Amino acid sequence: MQNDVVLITGANGEIGHGLITFLGEQGQSKIVALDLQEVDVSLQNCCETIIQGDILDRTLLGKVFDQYQFSTIYHLASILSTKAEYNPELAHRINVEGTLNLLQLATAQSQKSGASVKFLYPSSIAAYGLPDLKTKAAAGHISETEWCFPTTMYGCNKLYCEHLGRYYATHYRQLVAEQAQNEACIDFRCLRFPGLISAMTVPTGGTSDYGPEMLHHAAQGLPYVCFVRPDTRLPFMVMPDAIKSLLALGSAPRQCLTQFVYNVTSFSPTAQEFYEIVRRAFPQAEITFAPHSARQNIVDSWPADVDDSAARRDWGWAPDFDQRRAFDEYLIPAVQKRYAKVKI
Ligand code: SER
């Protein structure tokens, strides 16, 4: 059995790409990467072990946990909000049962070794649900405990898994008293992410995807039809800050953490502002707006801004990229470089 190894599920996803690339460059962790699809070639050199498999496959997961003692698990695999609405029951199985499998195995490993396995879980602004635009405007930046009435299967799954994580960390098998008293539980830590934007990958199946899609289409000279109204406002964050927040929360001393779930955010543009920034960088871009009413309803139910003061207070969270820096110093130059390379 090898020591000090991190498990990353959903390795091929947006966060998986960013996290594996970052940890790989640091070279301090042995990475076991798991994904349903073959893990991208660009990530393979960063990983100790690559596993193509399903988080619903308990036999496979059991073997992985027998082989490795994990210090940290980044459970990133999930079906995002738009895709989940086309097959809610499948989304529930993957998003909830898959998470349950990992929580259970991580707990068993913590108990066996006596050392808490850290369990880092990305939740989402989809955990919120505001009833109408008037309430959304009046709500302003909302805290972790307000307006938790998600309208999507994905949002319900995320909110429930936040509670599952808290349960496994604090009350697991609470009636098996003497046995449970002395056993280590998992160290569950969760971030509620806003919409994420990376220069290196485009998300699939999400409802905040109009932001990254607009940028990546424009950079490739492809027309883009934005599926929300220009006045739609959501919180966003660039991938380097998402990775920074995951690692900062992961390395915070446990005694500093006063809650299991933390909002993080950096800026909140409207779709129109997004459009203007993208058009300034790519003046030829063909971007039109044709709102899709059902997807619009989902985005309208998500907050325009979130209150991340608990993260700032407890573990010193502060994003490196505000809106101007995000576009001028990261997104625009990086996508220009990326797609220029592709054309050559
Ligand atoms: N980006 C996600 C989605 O749109 C929200 O967390 O589904």
C-alpha cells in the first residue's frame, strides 16, 4: 500500500483538468485519477495511476481503496445541471449514489487507518433556488444558509450531498456508540462554486456554460447564440482561483473551519457585460441572444452574487482575479494563444 496519495474523480472534467495539471506541476502528490472515459493524454504524465471506470462500480472502487491509502479525495465527478434535466434519475444515481460510495469508502479507510481522510467536494450555486427575479434582485449576495430551494436535480443532488458529507463527518453510525466513539471520521470540506471559466477547457452539460461558450466560440471565430437574456447576472470565477480555493480550503487547519460548506466567488457580470468584453477582444465575433426559456428559468433561480465572507474569515480566502484581471490577464491572452496554436 502506498502512502499520501490523492484520488481525483471526474479527472477529465473542467476542475479535474485544472487540478491535475496544477498538482502535477507541483509534483508533491501521487495522483490516482479516475474517469468514466479514458483520461486525457495531456493529463496522463501527471498521474501515478489512471483508472477508467464508474463511481457506481463498487467492486472497482473497493479495489482502488484496498490498494491506496488516500490523504485527500477530490470528488469532482458529476452530471451538471442542464444534462441532468434530460435524465434526472441517472443524474441522481451518479451525483448522489456515486458520492455515497466514495464517502463510505473514505470513512472505512479513515476508521481503519485512524487518520481522517480529507474529502473535498465541489458544490454549486445550483444548490440555491430563488423564486423570481424580483426576489433575486432584492436578495443581493446570499449566505450559505439562505434560499436553499434548488429547482434542478443537479442542485438537489449537490445540496443533499453537502448534508451527506456533514453526516459522514460527524454522525455516521451514531447509534453504534462505543465502536464509533474512538474511530476517525472523514474530514469533509465543501465549496459552493459559482460558474467556472477556464481558458483550457469548455464545460459540458452545465447552465452557466453560456459564459465560457461565448468566449471559446469567439476565440475560434465561431458564431455563438447565447441561451440567456443579456440582463442575466451570475457569479463567476476563473479556474486558477477555483483551484486556489480548493487547495486553500484543503490545507486550512481543521480548527479554523466553523462550517462544512463555504461559498466562494470573484465577480458577477451580466451576459451583456460578458458579450461586450468578448467583443472588445474579438471584434469579429458573431454573438446573438436567443434565450431558451427553460434554461433561462434555471439561471434566474440562481443568485446574482453570493456572500463568501465565511471563507474569507475562516481560511483567508481571496480571489486573485477580479473581472478585469480575469479577462485581461488570464482568459483572453490564454484563449488567443490556445486557438492560435490550433490554427498552425
Ligand atoms: N456550472 C454548473 C452548471 O451550470 C453550476 O455549478 O451546471
